[in-house]
Amino acid sequence: MDPTTLAAAQELDFSMLGLVARATPTVKLVMLLLVLSSFWSWSIIIQKFVTYRRARAEAARFDRAFWSGEPLDELFDEIGPDPSGRSQRVFAAGMTEWRRSHRMDGQMIAGAQARIDRSMDVAVAKEAESLQSGLPVLATVGSTAPFVGLFGTVWGIMHAFVGIAESQNTNLAVVAPGIAEALLATALGLLAAIPAVIFYNKFSTDADRIVGGYEAFADEFSTILNRQLES
């Protein structure tokens, strides 16, 4: 190898910052998009960890209060018509409609059970939508980031080969920097995609379990109210 070429190659900075600094503007833009996508994904991941842990803890506390034997009217008066807990909001939706279905003489308005069920179904649907918000972002990053990184790699390699053709030098010391810069885009794409895919699958399963608990509670509560309607 030409000593001059070898000396020039040894002087190159092969650190990550050095590779980014030497990359073409297009590849730099791709890297920036991937880094921002990764930060966005991790912000959602941390938020979901906190949100789901709180939802499970709140559901456990409310479940104990609901089955403690305390009269439902008193429990509803304690939490109010617009509580902060997710399980409580499902319960409040059913109790609010239950009270609205009573006439002045104490009799129930026809179709009360169906209205109560719909009210709780709507409340469960709202909680499900809230719990699943942000998950489409993880799915999008997980499915597209590798291809965005691959685009940056292809573009970078193409630019490297153009430089090789112009310099008429195919020594590895000349080729390696451009290839390394290009492959960094693929690495960043995988770095963004892998956590997004893993946590999307985890959080989708967690959300389904939490929402399934709300649906089970709504069914049990509906059965209790139906029993009172028929008594």
C-alpha cells in the first residue's frame, strides 16, 4: 500500500462523531431522523411503563374497594362522577346512568340495563384508546427505521464509490471510511427499530390485559345491577 495513502487513512477519525461529520448531507439527515425517532420511541416507552404500572395499581385498589362490601351508592359518592382512576371511571359511567334511569317515583325507566351497558362500553373504549395511544408510533418506527437506515447506507456507499472512481484509487484505506460512514446509518436504524418492536409487542399485550380487566369488571358490575333491577 502507498505509504502516503496509509498515513492519510491512519489520520482519519473513525469515531462515531468523526463518521457522522464526514457523512454526506443526505446521510446526515437520515441519521438525524433515526436519532430523533429513537428518542421519541424511548420517551413513549418510559411513559407507558409509568402509565401501565399506575393503571394496574389503581385497578387493584379499586377492585378491593368494590368488593369490600361497601354499598355501591356510598362508593360512588366517595369517588364522584368524574374520578381520576381508570377503573373508577368505568364504574362511575355505569353508576351515573343507573341513577339517571330512576324516575321520580323510584321506578326504573325502560331500557335502563342496555343504557348502562353502553355507557360502560364507551368508558372502556375511551380507556383503551388512552392506554394504546403512542403504540402506533412504536410500530411505525419499528417497521420503517431499518429501511430508512438502509437508504442512508445505500446512498453513502454510492457516494463512496463515486469518490473511488474520481480518485482512481481502490485501496482499502480509501474505501473503508466511506463504507463505515454508510454502515453507521444501518446501525442507527436497527438501534431505533429493535427497542420499538420489542416494547410495542410488550405494551400491546399489557394494554390488552388491562382493558380485558376493565371489560370483565364492566360485565360483573352489569350483572349486579341487572340482579337489582330484577329483584
